[in-house]
Amino acid sequence: MPLEMNKEVFITCAVTGSGGTQDRSPHVPRSPEQIANSAIDAAKAGAAIVHCHVRDPETGAPRRDIHLYREVTERIRDADVDVVLNLTAGMGGDMVFGSTEAPLPVNAAGTDMVGATERVAHVAECLPEICTLDCGTMNFAEADYVMTNTPGMLRAMGKMMTELGVKPEIEAFDTGHLWFAKELVKEGVLAPDALVQLCMGVPWGAPDDLNTFMAMVNNVPDTWNWSAFGLGRHQMPYVAASVLAGGNVRVGLEDNLMLGRGNLATNAQLVEHAVGIIEGLGAKVMGPEEVRKKLNLTKRAPK
């Protein structure tokens, strides 16, 4: 596929994530108030979409409590800035096995496996415009666990999201995840105008070299919208690469803590830097209402 630069680009800010970064930077938000404030600052800096996880307000450990999501979304919705809400639905699929010689029973202390309805409960409660759908099972290097997303689980979760009127953002960590996502569209579980996030350099998914990146890009159907990100020092180069390859961009503290060696950044600073790169390439940064029209999103508040 020939490269065709994207001239109108939306920025997603991944505000806090669920990785063990909370003690590596004072800017990684923990409490609902901190997460919402950081998301609001990112929106003011130019992010049209904010992608939010929640954490234990005291320890910073990842959580999936509905009341934490509710507080984050209410604070963002009550702010004096418009932004598209994107909530993770990736929690509740963590499987930690026992030793290599005795993998079963699983390690109860690290395993967090729940059913499809519970994994989507906060989405049904908060009704964001977008929520994520991690489209495959994968090993993670940060801890010895498996992110578990079976075909049946993904069909069930995708159907629930679609029926709620919340657009799934397909998280593709490798080419096989795109293959299955296309099957979900074919089956009618997901709408034909799907949205996908290409996740580059997450161990042990797709490596972040440009050949693999273009293989991922070339597997995205023409009727889909897509965005991409790279981790750490590759975050900003992937802003440029994504725009040049025809896509949109994601930055934020979920994926990268720094702007240059030793310079710990805020979410707003990362977004501002991405805006500079995009505009420096001659493209326009889209606002949230433009993104809603482009992606066929409906802004709603819970009943």
C-alpha cells in the first residue's frame, strides 16, 4: 500500500494505564481526581480523546472498581473542556500460572479472571463514547502473566459494547489480533467502520520496527480508522510515522514517562509535543466534535 499522509489527525492521550509506573514518576496519576485532572489538562493541550484506566488511590496499583470509573468520568464530564471518553475494558483477564512444573492451580494472588459482563460493567455504567477491546491473548513481559482474551470472551464483550452504543477500540498487539478483529466485523459483532489501535513494541507482541509497523498498517481495512503508538523513547517517532502512514496518534504516560533522557513529563507536555510534530508535518489536529463525526460517536451521560 502506498503511503498517504493523514492531513487531519486526532490525538489520544493514554492517561495512566495499568503498568507498574506509579512509583517511577510523580506525574503518573493515581486517584480519580488526579486522573481526571491529568485527562483535562491533556484535552486542553490538544488531545481529542482520553483513554483512562483507574488505580488504587493510595498504592497506585491497577483496579477496576466501578465507583472509581464513575468518579473519573463524572469529573471529566463536568470540566470546562470537551473531550471524547475512552475507558479500558482490558482488566479482568489476567491469568498468572504456578511454576513451570506445576502451572495449575493458578496463582490466586495475581490472577484476576472474571466473566464478560463484569469486564464490561463499568462501561455499561459510565457509557463512554469508546472502550477498548484487546483482540487476543498475549504474554506480557512486565510480569509473568497471560492477558487472556478467548474468542468466545471477545465475541461476548464486543456484542455487549455494540449493543450499548459504545464504540470498541480494537487493541491490536500483533497481526493475528487484526485477523480476528476482521472476523468479528464479518460476523456482525463489530460495526464495519471499526476503530483500531496498533500497539507497537509491547513485549511480547509486535516489535516496534517499521517493517512490522507497515505490515500492521497494511492489514487494516480501508473502511476502518486507526491510530498507533510506540513505547518509551519510540513514542514521539511513532507520532510522525503514524501520520505519514495515514493514521492517528496516541501518546501519554501509560506508554512513556519522559520527554528526553531524565526529563519526566506530564500528559499535557506529551500531548503538546505531539501537536508540534503533527503541525510541523503540515497536518491539522482534530478537535473532539470533529472526531465524534468522523468515528460516528454519540456523546451520552449515564441515565
